[in-house]
Amino acid sequence: MNPNIAGTWIGDWIWGAPLIMVTVAIHVCGLAVIGERVVSLLGETVAHRRFMPKFALVMGLTSLLVTALHGIEGVIWAAAYRFLDALPDKRSAMLYSLSALTTYGHANLYLKAQWQLMGALEALDGMLLFGLTTAFLFAMIQRVWPLGTREPRR
């Protein structure tokens, strides 16, 4: 069965919608695991004078882990582009994917004509993923920040 009926974007939706669902599910699960670790690392009462450096380090590490999560999701889209032969090689597929995912879009690469809507769908996915990441980081700050203001145990 050829999902690309001439003149339609059915194939783009057949591939794009499940990719969005899979990457969002991976992202939510990844954020949940990262969130549990952050709270457990900073959950103990910390002496107030030592809280800020530890908080900054843990949030920096959290940001790095979330960035890796976005990279993994970019690899998934890039693999789909290669499988569909929408881009000529792995390197250009990854560059295109990260450009679309971040909505940066300045790479001088283009998907084959029949797959061009997938680039827009990946950009839509990127907005969802970055929105989830922003909400997650804000929630982590809201949840962990008060731990540093508590009186240390005696």
C-alpha cells in the first residue's frame, strides 16, 4: 500500500502523527524519571548556605538530560526521514530534524516534495516538546526552591 496518494499529504500524516505521539510519550516518561531524581537529590534538608550551589548544579544537570532527551527525539525523526528516503544521508537527516524540532529551520536542506509536510509536523511536535520541557523546568524550580528556604534540622 502506498500511503502517498498523488497530490495529498496522507503519507505525511500517517507517519507524522504516530511520530508525534511516540516522541511526546517518550518525553513525558523521560521528564518523569528526571523529575523523580531531581527531587530525591534535593529532597533532604540542606544547610541553607550550601543549597544554592547544589540547586544550580542539579538544575544544570537536569537541563543537560532534557537536552539529551530532545536529541533522542530528533534521532527518531531523522531515522524516519532516512527510512522514507526523504533526505539523502544520516547527517543531513539529523541536521534537518534538529532544525525542524527547534523550529530554527535555517539549515539549507529540504525534504523531498512528497514529505515536506512532515517537516511542519516535526516543528509542531517540537513546540509541544519544548512547551512540556519549559513547564517541567518551571515546576521543578517551584517544587525544589522552597527546600532551600527551610530551616536546617538540628
